[in-house]
Amino acid sequence: MAEFKRPKNEEEFNSNFKLKKPLMNKTQAYYESSRCLFCYDAPCMNECPADIDIPLFIKQIHTGNVEGAAKTIYDSNWLGNACGVVCPTGVLCEGACVYNEQEVLPLQIGRLQNYATRSVIDPGKHLYKPGIENSRKIAVIGAGPAGIACACELRILGYAVDIYEAKDKPSGLMVYGIAPYKISNKEVLDETSYLQEQLGYNIIYNKAISSKEQLLDLEQNYDAIFLGVGIGLTAYRGLLGEDKNGVIGAVEFIEELRMNHSNTKVGDKVIVLGGGNTAMDAASEAARMGATNVLLAYRGPKEKMKAYGFEYELAISVGVNSVFNASPVEFIGNDAVEAVKFKNEKGEDLIIECDMVIKATGQEKQGAFCDLIDELEVDSDTKIIVNAENNQTTNQKYFAGGDVINGGAEVVNAAFDGKLAAKGIHKWLNQ
């Protein structure tokens, strides 16, 4: 029996996809911030990829300087609000909280971060202004977290910035690829608008950069180029029947859900293939959309899954079932998928009926795009090779960050990459 009813309208959709981390009120933030022990070695801060001074911003909240707390966060992380909501804090800052050693709930750092940043975003309190113009222009390809962070930092340093974005909205996977129970479209777009209003970078939407001619044009008209192109659509695995109706990639499914909400069509019996965090999101979403039965199928044992444990538990908690050591070999059906044939670890066949399959089995690399850029080197996994100190590629005019250099990590990693690259561009152009 389905845990959730199929949502027929926006109200029912929002009810099914209630946010995991709701916004704190002033009283909650005050009392939660009072729990901080302000450890001398700040283990929480050591686990933050963006190096946010966590004890400082928490103390600022507790003493009533919430605007100062927001600035402390944004000084380190240009996507401070989004990261406060979507970061896997349980394995980063909150996972390092000393309260864990005392069997006490860790400090809710993510929610405090969200509270502080929303306190300036919602009323539009500006914290920054562009640096003195230096007559130099930088092109940023991709308005995802890495591209936005790079643009913000470059504007502080006085550069003119044009971001070229293939789609019609900014923020990349934050709008198109993250489960809606983690963050709403409005919250994501409110933050990117807030940043753009202050810093004045330009975004050119519906402008994919996909040819060598376009890249050569950018090289001639800009002093440096930042690549924040992410990774591609769900990879085609070449399995028999993979092109049948009802077989969809997880990236494409999550994007459709984020854009169309209750209008998204979901089957009654859904099989989700994969063992990463994207698979967990897709399975949870299918269940929340009212599927009668959702089965998560992973080719290996449970302990080999790449997903965080809490993401798997969340999927199970909303009615998702799971099967392990099941490798898909064929999608069965006429025009539309009707079942999936698996092989178990003993080589035995297992046929499971379904009317929808969501593949969360990896995404296409950006190899074809990278091939368009002269002297740009990639590794064996088609990740762009960069200097770890400044994110400069082997073609010195190009810098890169985000999924295109790490193969797929967190929003906070992309935000850090973009900021690091901007500083690298500044140093390179002024050496």
C-alpha cells in the first residue's frame, strides 16, 4: 500500500514533499546557538569544505548579530543559504560535533546557517558591492553553484562577468537536480537573485556553448574563461530494451519533477536502479508521488552502496523496498517496459514486474566538450585536470570547478571550487 496519495495539485504536492529542514524562528535559533561549546579546535569547521568560521557565526547569532553571522557565512561560501539546507551536514560539520561523542544530538549547524542567511535574503539586506572596475572581462560557462560562486568572487575583485547558461534558470542542479523535499525552487532562486542584485554579474540564458567556434570567440573576447559545465545526462548502458517507453534517467526524472511538480507522471510499480544518493532521491520522490510499489535495486551488497546511510534510511522510511546483488540485464516488454530481468550473485535470473524504471547508474562525461578546447587535459575518468592551488587547467586561459573536475560531489564543493578559481584567475592576470 502506498504511503502517499498521488498529488493532484500544488498544495498536495507540497504536503508530500515537506522540507526536511524547515526554517528556524528567532527563539529556536537563540536556544540552539546557546548549545554551542565553541570548541578550541572547532572540529565542525575542520569538516566544512568551504572553511566557514562556524563557531563565529553561531556566536553572532546568539548575541543578536544575525546580519554579521550571514556575512561570516557568505565571506566563505557564496551559496551559504543553499548549502545550509542541502549539505549532508550529518557527515560534515554536524557529524564532527563533539556532542556526538556524548550521545547528545549534534548542534543543528545547517539550520542555523539557513536562519542567518535567510535573515538577509528575505528583506534584501545587501552585504556586498562590486569591487573597483578593472576593465577586464571573464566568461563563465554554466550558472551552477561553481559558476555562480566564481562570478560573485570575480565581481568583488572588480571584473566584468558574463555567465553563459544553457537553460532558462540559474543554479544548475540546485533547481534541476535536487529532491524538492530538500530545498524549494523559490529558496534557490531567491538566493541567486539576491547575489546578482548586489554584485551585478550578467547571465545569458538559453545560450549553450557547444562548438569550437563559440569557444574561440570567447577566447578572443575575454581575459579568462571558467568552466562550470557539470556532468551530463544519464548514461546509456546498452542493455537490451533500454530504449523502451517508461525507462528514464534519474537526472531527467528529477528535473521533470522539479519543473512540473504534480503534473509529473509516475508509474504504479517503479524500479530504481542504482546505489548512490541520486538513486535514493529518485526512489523517495517516486514514493512521494504516490507509486504503489517502489523497489530500489542495486547490483552489489548493501554495504557497497555509495549513498549516505541517512539517505537510504530516508528512502526506506517513505515506503521504498530494496533488493541487493541484483544486476539488470534486460528491460522486458513490447513498446513500454513491463518488467526487468536481473541476475543475482549466483547467476540466477530474477524477473520483477514494473511499469516504470528510473536509471540512477551514472551520467555521461563531458569528453566531447573538453575535446573542443586545445591543450585541455582530462584524466582517465574524463575529469578536467586542474592545479589544486588555483583550479587552472592545462590550457592556462581556462579554469574549472565543480562536477567537471570532481566527477560529482556536493554543492559546497562546487562553491569552494568557483571561489578558488576566481582567486586563481585574479592572481594569474596580475602576475
